[in-house]
Amino acid sequence: MSVLLFARRFHGVVALVSFVLLAVAFYMEYQMGLEPCPLCMLQRVVFFCVGVVSLISFLLSSDRLRKWCAWKIAVLSVLGAALAVRHLYLQNLPADELPACLPGLSYMFEVFPWQEIAQAMIMGTGECGEVVWRFLGLSIPSWTLVVFVGMAVINIVVAIKIGKKTE
């Protein structure tokens, strides 16, 4: 199978996985009652962006653009992994060292300047330190870290292979 056909199919799978993970996150929020913290919301945004770029790559026929998409997905995945690492750091802090809890995001959007909202979302709040769900012993940010790292590594390999193929 050619590298380009593999890359196209792979990006179709990445798009599907990203959107399925978003659906799971919304299920956990609205059906299971698990309220997402600011870092969870940012990780959702990154999954959405990865899904959109992957879908674009899947629909493209240009090798050069597919290579560009693979690099963008890798960068987005590294960003998502960094957010997951920060989330895991907060979950492993002692309770007395956690940052203060802030009001809900809807209230913050009405009252706070966007710079403070962005800082609170990126740095995380006290809510981010709470482990509310586990699967096979791993918390939600642990699983997102696994997925983001996998997406980053495989997309770097795909981008390099496409680059060698087109040279």
C-alpha cells in the first residue's frame, strides 16, 4: 500500500477517533453528570481542531497539503499532550497546594477580561485537580495524553514518509 493512501486512510481514522472522543466527552458531561474543568474544555478544543485538520487531509488529493496537515496535527497533538500533562500535574498535587477554584466559565465570560479567562483555562483551577472518573486505572487526562502522544508520533512518521515519497 502506498504511503499516500495509508496517510489518507489514517487521517480518516484520526478524524473519526477525534469526533468519537468528543462524543464520549459530551456523553460523560450530559449523561453521566461529569462537569468538565477548564483544562478538559481546552483538550476538547484541541481534539476538535485535530479532527477538522484530519478530515481536511482525508478529503485532499494533494501530497504537499496532506504533509502540511500531518505536521499541523502533530503540533496540535503536542499542544494537547502538554495540556494533559498540566492536568495530570494538578491531579497529583496535594489538596492544599491546588490553585483556587474559580466561578463557572459562563460567569467568567460575562465578567472577567479574556486574558484572565485564558490564563485560568491554560493554568487550570482547583477543579482540574479532582479525579472524577477512571478507566483501567487511568484518569481522563491520562487517556487523552496517551491518545495525543500516539497521534503526534504517528503523524510525524507520516509527514516524514510523505516527504521522502515526494522527493
